Amino acid sequence: MIEHECKICGKHFLIKPSHAARGWGKYCSQACRHLGQRKGKYVACHWCSAMIWRMPKDLERSVSGYYFCNRKCSMAWKNSVLRSGSNHSFWQGGESTYRIRMKNKDPNALCSACGITDQRVLAVHHRDRNRKNNNFSNLIWLCHNCHYLEHHQDT
């Protein structure tokens, strides 16, 4: 038997000469062999700075170059950077703010067709049916019923 030193823990152990000739016997146990055969490296979580192990395939696949320890850290970063303001997937250039501006301009809103004043059923209608034209002269209040009739009475 030949005495070898483990590449991971430095422990001395005995191996057969035939195993040494084949290049075996580098590790004293399966646990050390597992650690010796690991590829990859430790990286810091971009959000919480915890050290995490990533495989080479994971290191190559990262589009942003950032790594996260779990989904919670990933989503926290995405919500703070990628999905805020104009970077959010639902951002429409501030086009949907016309409803708020109409409420501020005309707090006593009423349906232009039937005169209902209940705020819960009122909607803003674009006279020219162009949702990007948010001039106040193009916007009127309609209840949901009148709004439906306005868009579907021709059919």
C-alpha cells in the first residue's frame, strides 16, 4: 500500500499501487472527493451580500452579472431597479394620469349623457377615441352604462 495525502483536508491515507498508477486516490473520502470535484465559485448576493455558491453554468447565464441567494432578494432588486417608473412593464409614459387630473379639475363630476353623479360608476371618455390624446377638451365624464353605449351603439 502507498501512503497519500488528501488534496482537500491533508489527511494521510493508504491506497493500492494500481490505483495510484491510474491517478486515483487523491481524496481520503467521498465527502472530500465531492468537494474536490466541485466547479464554480462563491459570489456575493447583489441584494443582501450573503456569500452563495454558483456553478459555472449559472455564472455564464446571468444576463445582468448579478447573483442572488433566493427569489426574495432577486425580486426586491428587480422591483427597486428594473420595475420602477418608466422601467416598469406597465408604464405607458404617464398616459393614464388623465383620470386623476380630471378628478382634480372637476371634483363634482357628472355623466355628460345622463347626469349621474355617483363617483363609483363614472369613467373618463375620450371624445375622439384616441387614448393618447389626453387634452381636457377631448375628455368627458360618462357613467359605465353610457360609456358602453357610446362605444357599442354603432354595431
